[in-house]
Amino acid sequence: MQFQEWKYIPLVSRIRPRKAAPYPPRGASCKELPVSRFAIPSSVDTHAHVFERGLPMPAARRYAPTQDATLAQYLAQLDLHGVAHGVLVQPSFLGTDNSYMLQALQAAHGRLRGVAVVDASASAQHLDALASAGIDGLRLNLVGLPLPELASPGWARVLEQANALGWHVELHLEAARLQGIVPSLLAAGCRVVVDHFGRPDPALGVDDPGFGFLLRQAASGQVWVKLSAAYRNGPAADGAAWGRRAAAQLLDAYTAERLLWGSDWPHTQHGDQASYAQAVQWLGDWLDDAAHVRTVLADTPRQLFRFTTQGDTP
């Protein structure tokens, strides 16, 4: 399958992560970690986007970007903050055309993996080609959209092949609506990754019944949650305190083995409220134990996204 090429993407020579410092000792406080750099070998940022203004976009979209977020800019953020690997997530405003992200994966030579957006018409050949290009999951970004008919023949086939490829299904929607789709995905045998703390209602926070539902899904053993983008769940100024409360409950329910960290770079629609450095700082605000930080930053995402040894192509 040939992927359509868009206007320009900076080609990058094979990039290997900078050598990271040794792991901190078990039992150490994560406050001992550098504020601006992770001292975690093979750390993974599991949520970022790359795009440029002017790319073809579907007419039905929630918004359009007001700035570019290129591969070169993202890799510079990874290097600056000592992050070995990254995961690119297809942004909603590019729809099911994953071409730009796929070019970025190719140019990064194995340093990055991807999560694609497809619809129920995606063929087996298309999904196989995405997997070969470095895709490790499919995203259902359902904010403002109706839930898909997962029992339909098309979606049932897509989910079956996603399972066969070892992919997960990433969910982005409001916490109150999780109970309308998570049980169906689990019944289909899918592994589920929930974005941005599960997106509880900012007015309710951790008291949102939908967040309570998310906590209960830990018992399935098939759900992971991203500690990311606290500013999407309330004022950015509350990110450290609110995220700490939510992370404590998620850690208790899921353990660090099924939690992930993501920068959400370039913080679309919140670029004036957040930064990569802040995303790094917040993780230190949310988790106290260095062993938990190491698990969330490296051990869990390396296994879920099938990264091999540091710098190697998966």
C-alpha cells in the first residue's frame, strides 16, 4: 500500500537517545529526580502530536491548529528533557488520513511509535500496512461525537484484526460516557488505553461517577490510563493538585504497571497554559515514589508499545 505524501516534513538521520543517568535507587522519592530532565533510561512519552497548518482536513472537525508542530520540534523536546522514545497520536483534525504521522515515524527510524485513526471501512491490507509502518494502536476520539456501533460487521472486523496485530484501542471521550463503550471493547477482547485521566467533568473532578467507573475497570486487567493533560480536566493552575488526587486513586486501583505518562505536546488548544517542561514537572508532583515513576515512564510503555532496547527499532 502506498501512503500519500504531503508537502514537507524534515527528514532526520537515525536518532539515538542521549545516554541517560542510571535508575534512581528503589524507594527514593521522585522529588530527587531532575525537574527538567528524566533520569530514566528508555523513558517514553506516550502522547504527542505532529502536524502542520495547511494539511488537508475533513470539513467536520472540532477545530483547526493555529501553529505547526513538526517532527524536528518534537524530537528537540525529547532530547532537551532526556526522553528516549515517543508515541505519536493522530490528531482529531486530520481525520483518518494518517499520512503525515507515518512519514514522521519513518523519519524517526524507530524512536517513535504511533496510534492511528481509522474507520469501520478500513481494510485488512490497510491495517497491516499501518502496523508495518510503526502503528501500535487505533484511536477512537469521540469527544463531541456519537459512540460507534462496535457490533457492526465493519467495526467487529477492525477490532478483531487490531487484536490479532497486538494493538490496543485508545479512547478519548468524557468520563460520563466511558461506560457506554468500555464494556463492549473488553467483550471484544481489546486492550484499552484511556486518555487524559479519563476526562472527568471539571466541575466534579475525582467525584465524577464516570471516573469511579474508570477506577472499577482496573479489575479487568485490560485497561491502562494515561496520566496526561490535566489542563483538559480543569484550570491549568490546578494541574499539580488535581492530578495528584486523581493519580493517587488511579495508582491504588491500577498500580503503576497499567499507568502511562504523556506530555500531550504541543498541548493543542491549551498552548498558552502548558509546556513540555510543565508536563515533566507535573509527573513529579503526581507520583512520590521513584520506582513508580520508573514503571510509568519506562517499563509499562516499553512493553505496551513494543519498544526494544534503547534506540533500537521495534
